[in-house]
Amino acid sequence: MGDHDMLDQEEGEGRKTPGTRVFKKSCPNAKITVYVGKRDFIDHNGQVDPIDGVVLVEPDCIDEGSDKKVFVQVLAAFRHGREDLDVLGLSFRKDLYEDNLQIYPRPRSEPRYRLSKLQERLIRKLGANAHPFTFRLPGCIPSSVTLQPEAGSTTKPCGIDYEMRAFVASAPTDRPEKQSSVRLAIKKLTHASHSPHDDQPTAEVSRSFLMSGSSLQVEATLDKRVSFN
């Protein structure tokens, strides 16, 4: 994921508040550094935790007069085949969701979100070159899923994965250069409330057949309504 960092402790009303753990990752040329407070974002019955953080952009990241900009992007994709088969011209990866945000220079028409406490502390520590971003995922997109690969497999596992990118380009659809791009793996997880008083789930189905006077009855029962992984 990247390096861990700890924000300095702050004085407040005669007591110290503990430092905040953050995750950071820089691009190979060190012109862009992404800071986020967590990698797992919980879906609370349709309300997903906002994905927020800041990107530290070095002053010489973009040449004067260039049309380049700095973007942050969140992608969700479904991989349903082996990664090594992509070279044969077959794509086993389907994009499910994409959202882009231009953070530098910031468009005047962009709606302003209220900064989180983590963003305020990061901007206060990193200075004016730290640019905040906030993404709000819809509750209708699926959560992260990873299918366990077979033993000894070296390919990327099948499933649904999320990724956040920060990169320099003229447009968000351009292919970013590796030297000026950062990629972070994140997860969208679902929180399921559980009550010990939930009824044990059961279902019964009866089917009749045209050429038989008898019917087939099937009953299925689970030991509990909610399972956690």
C-alpha cells in the first residue's frame, strides 16, 4: 500500500490528543504524494464512508504553460479470467465504476465539500501544496470480493477490486505515465447488523411434474441469517 505516517500530537485544553495514523504513497519521480486515513470504506446499508484525503503536489510537477493537470480517480472493476490471457487479445476485466476529480489546478465550478478533521490536519502540516479530495461512492455498486486462487498461482485473483489513482495528464481519460502516477488498492466492505434474536432462515419449495402424479418437496435451512468473513 505504501508507507505509514503519524501526524504530530496536538495540544488542546491542557491535554494531548494521540497522533493519527495515515497511509501515504508517492509516485516514482516524487512529484505527487497521496495521503489517506484508511484503506477500507464501509457500506452501512447504502451509506458508504466517504473516500477522502489529500494529494501533495510539488511546485515543479507541471511545467509553466503546459495543459497538464493533476487528477484523482477511483475505479471499480470485475476480473473474471486469468490475467495472463489478456495478452491474447481477450479482456477478462470489466470496469464497473469510475469517478474522476481534478485537484490541481482546481476548477472554480467544482462543488466544495466540508473538510474532514484528517484533511484539515494534513493541510496544516503539509502546507499550501496539499490539495484535498473527496469521493462519495453510491450504495448500488458491489463490495470488494476476492476469489481464492489455486495453490501456486501467480496471476491476479478473480473478483471485484477497487483502486485509487493520482496522476498527471491533460485529461482524465489519458493514459498516465508511470513516473508521475500513484496507484492505491482500497476496499469497499459491507457492514451487516446482526441480532442474536434473528429467526433461523428456512425455505420450502414444492414442484409438480407433468408426467408424474407425485411432487417433489425441498426444504433448506441455514444455521444463522448473517455470516461474516
